[in-house]
Amino acid sequence: MRSDPTVEVRAHRHARNGRVLVDVPAAVFQPFTLTVVTGGSGVGKSTFLRLVGGVERPEPRVVLADGVDLGTLSDRRLRRFRRDRVGFVSQDAGLVPSWSVRENLALAERAMPNRPIGRPCSPPEACASLGVDGLAETPVHALSGGERQRVALARVLVRRPELVLLDEPTAALDAVTTAAVIETIRVLRSEGATVIVATHDGDVVRAADRTLSLDGPARGLHFPQER
């Protein structure tokens, strides 16, 4: 079992054009853990995930992945970090709208990380586990919001990256499908992924090892016995 921290985030205020987008508390994220990021609308949960995953470039010396400062990487090395280590599911799912589900997942197979955490699923296996196995030839633009989220999570199952970042993955799902998504998250965690989920969903919060609040006096990490 790896004991080194996957990601360390140092307390800072992330701003763009003079406007603070998120007030980031200090935290360390390790393998085999599920951390839920909480906070009110507009507090910066999505921006926080983008910084941790290198989707949005952080300032130097505030986001470190195994000691590597993401803020000082060249654009090429930052893209390589995202390709090799990160699975990011945004609220818009980040799929190619004109492609079918099968084509999107085939692209994921070709973008395999250099250190997958477990045995990567085939696209049919990943789709079956999330209840979208009948949609293989459906173009993404014809899917519902919840279906797109499940296909995006299936893409993570195909790739098995070390760092999994999910932005409101159950927002458009019913209770049964939410339970399947939470089970998928638990599987990724048990295989050694570092999983960070931004959510308002109480079921996801209850499944977490800890929460990271971005709100006011509650800012910082909280463990289950403290909630």
C-alpha cells in the first residue's frame, strides 16, 4: 500500500482578474480515501476540483502532486499529468457530444494512464455496471444529463486513474442509480484511487471518509466522528 500523499493543497486564495474564486483550506489527499468537498453554491467547489486536477493552472507552491508543483509545470507536462493520472468528471460530463457512447469510451481506452490503480474495465463492462449498457450507439447529445454523467463515470472505470475528481456526479440521478454510482466510487477507492467529490448529496457525504468544507468558520477537514 502506498503511504505517500497523492496531493497536497496549501491554504491560499485562488483569484482570477482580481476576483477571488475560491478560498482554499490546507489539505492532504491520500490513496484509498474518499473526500467529499462541501459548501454553498458559488463557494468554489468546481474550481477547487479543477485546481487539484491541473485542469485550471494553480499558482506556484500551492498544489503539489507527490511533491511535484503543478503551478510550475509547462503546459505540456501539465497535460501529461492530467492524461496519466487524473480522471475528471465535470458537471457537463466532458464527453464529445457528436460521438456515440462507444466512441467516447474507445477514446478513453486509448488514453490509458501510465499507472492504472486496478484492472481497467472494458467499455461494455463499465457501461453494464452503471446501467447504460443499452446506449452504446447513442450519440452523447441525445442522452439525458444523468446518462451523460454515468457514461463519464464509465470512462473513469475504463481508465482506472490514480486521482478521481467528480463534480456533482449524482445531481441528476434517482435513488437507485445514485446507489450504483456510490458503489462505483467505493470500488475505485478500494483499489487505491484518491477520490475527491464535490457534492450536496447527503448519501455521498455519508459514504465519505472525511469532508472538506469550503464554507466560512467550518472551513477545513472534518472526519465522521466530528460531524
